[in-house]
Amino acid sequence: MCKNADRLDWRVRFGFGAGDFAQNLVYPAVSLYLLFFYTDVFGLTPTAVATMFLVTQIVDFLWNPLIGVFLDRGTLPWGKYRSYLVLAGLPLAVLLVLCFWSPFGGAVSAGKTAYAYVTYMGFTLLFTLVNVAYGALGASLTRGTDEITVLTAVRIFMADMGCFAVSVGVPLLVALFAGGSGVPLGERALPCERVLPWRMAAFMGFGILPSFIFMPLVPFFRRRLGKKGLFYCFTAVAIIGMASLYVLSRIGRVEDHIGWVSAAQFVKATGIVVATGYMWALVPEVIAYGESRTGQRISGIVNAILGGFFRLGMAIGRLVPGAVLAWTGYRAAPAGESAALPTDPRAWLWTMVAFALVAAMFLVFSFTQAKERVVMAAADAAQVKTGDLWREFRRNAPLRILAFFFVTTFAMMSIGNASGAYFMNGLAAQSAFAQEGIRWLVCVIPAVLMVASAAILARYPLTDEAVERLKP
């Protein structure tokens, strides 16, 4: 048990989790729907989008370590890390709206492409600042390992609430702002009405729903199976779900057997959620391991290193879908396709305005409640240098394993997330080759990456007994 001094009030726990809720109102909107927006609404080609995503993620990969050093060296009067929830978080909400704004005409132009580059890169770099600061904030609230577990559970639960709201809410809100009708598919609607894409919303929602059911059971699974056993077991569950989705997508239209498709999506998501959800609890372990060897608690450096590899995985995950869509000859779903998302730019803009406003409110609340208690002394902070990134990576073996684990895991999740909208958006209207490409993006490639993640995690050296010995 952690000491009483290490325990936090539930208001602080909820306030900390509110920061992840806010981030998961803005970032999943980009990871789930921005590729679709660029190809089907904004008018860019899949090749152009894939190139833009790759360039941006490379810049972000270089930007990430600078942010870690900047955060660990600096101190603001409003909080070493939490200040950035407001100083960078509020502009981040604005950039979300700008990413989904289409101020140009339908034709592709240099100005249109440049606008996409500037807004998307600005969003990505600012999100890195917020996310690294937030990750370091968690380790600065307490040293208690039990309390860190509670904070991780609260953080994940609220992050999943944000993801669920975006997954389900974006298709429905876009359709409503576009003049959608509540008439279910299969029933008669007036020609001027647009039916709500409830099947897509259900499919996307089932991708998050297991979080609320199974994440509270992760401590039980961990006690029974161990860290690695938990991942191996639920990796198998995820692969079963992916295989089921692949088979179902080849039996007629996916929209015609939405019940089975949703069930397969639920199984896939259950495996992914449980297998990958606990990885954030490993971050404080590697921070504590580094502190035990050097005496410095460089949370920002560790989170910057992991963030860099996380973004490397995201770079792969952002490049692959666009490249596969371009290679297989994907074309935007025909206008009037019953399963298609609306392509009204104004509807997308107002949807993101709504999510950005809610995110801004929760960022401010998180800033007011989550105050640092365990931070590096000012004298030590002044000694933090960019070279510390490489030194920490070289001497911290658990950090290296976790970093490579992040690459494959986030690549897997990014590819699957960005492809879900295409899977439920008139798949049968695509050519046979394009359909197969989308199936691989949703099912096959993520399964291969999950197996690779399991192989990497097998080398993680910190057992529960070793973590206990790291306690001060």
C-alpha cells in the first residue's frame, strides 16, 4: 500500500483525468476522421495526404525531444507541467477546428494543400507539447505506486469516454448539421433528407465500448495472468476479432449484417483495449528505474523519448493507410450512397467547433485541479540537456523495450483507427482491389503488428518484484 501522503483526493484524480478526456476529444477526431475528411471532403488525393502525414510526423519526431528538455528545464509560476494544459491546450482546440475547415473551393490548389500542411502540422506539434507535459504531470503528482495505478485507471477511463464521444458523435453530428434525419436505414425517407449514419456510429462505438467493461478488470487480469500473460492472452482475442471482420466483410455488404460486424468489432476492440491499455502504467515504472540509477526524476525526458517513439509509430500508422488507398485505387464514395458520411464542409466545421469548446472547458478544469507535488529540484532541472535523452535511452533498458513496444502498438492502433470510416462507408461500391486494401488496413496489418508487439514485450525486464524494490 502507498503511504497516506501519497494518496490524492478524488477531485485531484478526476481533475487529472479531465486532461486526458479533453485531449481525447481533439486527437481521436484527427486520428479517426481527418484522413477521410481530407480525401472525401477537402478533396486531396490519398497520395498527397500520405505524404503530408509522413512529413509532419518526421518533423514531430525531431520536435518531441526538444519539448522534453524544454519542459524539464523550465518552470512556470502556474505549474511546471500543468501550465501547458491551458497555454498550449486552448490553441490546440482552435487548431482542431482549423484542420476541419475548408475555406477553399472544390478544386485542389497549391494554397489548399499549403493550408492543410500548416494547420495539420501546427495541430500535431502543439499536441506534442500538451501530451508530453500531461504525461510528465502524472508522474509528478505522487510517488505512490498504488496511487499511480488509480490515476492510470481514472486517466484511461476518462480518455476512453472522450474517444467514445468522438467515435459515435462525429458521424451523427456531421449528419445532423448537414440536415440529417433520424429515420433508420431501410425505412423510407424523403428525398431531401439525409439518414443518420447510425450503423457507422455503432461500428465505431463498439470499438471503444469494451474499455468501460474490461478496463476496470485489468488489475484482476494482471494478477491472474501477469503483465506479459495479459498482453499475450488479449492479443489472441484481438486477432480473433480481426479475422472475423475480414471474413464477414467478404460475405455481402457489411451494412447488411451490422449485428455480426459489430460483435466482431467488439471482440477485436476488447483484445486491443486490454492488451494495450495497461502500457501507460509502465511509464512511471521506467521513470522510477531511471531515478534509482541516476537520482534524477526526469519525467519530461522519459515522456519525450516515449513520445518520440509513439510518434514514430503514428508516422507509420499515418503513412500506411494513405499509401494503401492510393495503391489500390480508392475513390470517394458516390454521392447519395446510403452508408456514406455527409461531405458538407460546414457540417464538419460545426461538429469540430462543438468538440473543441467542450475540450477547452475540461483543459481549464484539469489545470485548476492537478497540481504537481513531486518535481525535480531547480538546481537539477538546470542541468538537464538534450544529450540526456540519448544517455537515458542508452542506460535505461526497460525504457528501450517500452519505446519499441510503443512504435508497433501505436502504428497498429493508428492504422486501424484511420481505416474504420472507410470500412463502413460504402465498401461494396469500391473496386475489388480497393475493398481488399481496406480489409487489410482494418484486419490483417493490425494483426501482424500486434504479434510484433507481443514479441517485443517478451523482453521487458521489470517484474512486479523489481518494481517494488524501486520504491524510495
